[in-house]
Amino acid sequence: MTHFEGKNRYENAPRAADFTIDQAWHTYSAAEHDRWDRLFRRQREIAKGRASETALRAMAELELSASGIPDMNVLSDRLESITGWRVVPVAGLVPDEVFFDHLANRRFPAGAFIRPEAEFDYLQEPDIFHDIFGHVPLLANDVFADFMEAYGKGGQRAMKLGQLHHLARLYWYTVEFGLIREPQGLRIYGAGILSSPRETVFALEDDSPNRIAFDLQRIMRTSYIIDDFQQTYFVIDSFDALLEACYQDFGDVYGKVKFQADIDAHETVPEDKLIHRGTLDYFRDKVGV
């Protein structure tokens, strides 16, 4: 396999029907392993006191470390022995129906490529660091593992009902950008935050974003931005509460939200249980308002 720095090394790799590929772990270069190590050390330090204790404990249990890019087969064997999940390598983003099928069968599709040095601080497409450091640890938690399986099955149904856009918002504001209340205060569990050094600090400590208590219908009505920090973060009380809220017939929920207007990412509404009303200063400064 030929590798060109700055490109996805798996872009043209042979793919199975479920879009999985051979990670070919032995072909990673010393520079790529070093890049993982530097990303891991930096983010692990920033995550202390900010990441969910559940995620931090799971990283240790899964033996994630600054010792080179993980071999997904080895990592999967550890994870499967805990919750029955496996991590399967893919070249990049996969079609929705493929993604949901993997989740519904306790397989998490993880990008196998690691970001180029030029995009060390920010990469829009999820790479192996985002997926393994951000997503995989919580799959070692029984409750969150059940939630992810249920989400996969829910996604399959949402596609049939034409409601995928509403369900995608639930994933965005929980799995990717969720906050959780813990005894020590608010903590991060969303992978999009956990894999970003700047957003890890911003999500918890900046006055700009709104922080609002989890509400399923509210989330399904809320738009989001994909290329900057979030203007609103939703806070769950526990993973058990998240799972319980989502163990219901979403058909009824979709029936309600599809007739209601969307809420912009920065907006608050009277029904919100506000934990912190954001100043939105960061976003106003960016647009010069």
C-alpha cells in the first residue's frame, strides 16, 4: 500500500460489502505512530478534570495509550470481552444504511487513516484519533453501549419513516457533542469535543455557548453547525437517563416534531431548562456583530 502524506492512505483500499477494509496495521509509518502519540498525550492531559470519569476509566481499561496507533483487532478483542462491541476499520465516512447496520450489530466503524501533520489541530473528516480516542472508550460502558445499539436500530427505522434528519440531531448533540452532570460538575462525553483540545476547554469553561438540560424533542428540533464550536450544548443527568429517554417509540416523537419549527443553533426557547445562558460573544466576534 502506497502512502502519500496529506492524503487518506485508504482512499483506494479494497472494501467489503459492509465498507470495511483491512487496517494493515503494519504499514503505518513511524511518523504516523508518532503523530498518534502526540495527539494522545496532548488530549489526555487536557481531558483530565474535563472528560467524563466513565470515559477516562474506560481508556485505561482498554489500554489506550501513547504507544502508537492501536491495532483495531487487538482493541476489539478487549472491547468485545467487556460489552460485546467490536471496532471495524473503514476508509472514511460510510453510507447511512451501512453505518446503522454496524451499530445495530455492535460494530463501530472507525476511520483507519490518521490526519496529516498539516491538519494536526483540526480535521473535518473523522480519522482514527477522533474515532478511537473520542468514541470507543464509552462503548466499554454497558449503558452507553446499549444506547448506541438502540441508536443503530432507530436509524434503520428513521430511514424508512423519512425522519433521519431529526434522529441525526440526537447523535450530534449527544454522541458527538454531549455534556454530562457528574458529582464534580459538568463533564464531557461527546467525541467531537473529546478529540478537540480547544473545544474541550470551550464547551465547559467559555461563557459564549448555551448549556441546556437534555430534552429529546428540543434536540430533534435544533439545527447545528459543523465547522466551528457549538453554540449550544445539551446536558444529560446520566447515561441511564439518556438510554431511558430513548427507549420509546420514536414514531410518536417524530409525529410531534415534524410539525414544529426548527430552532436555530444559538436560540433558546421559554421551555428550556437553562444551565447557562450563553453570551454568544465568541460567535458575534466572528461575524463582527
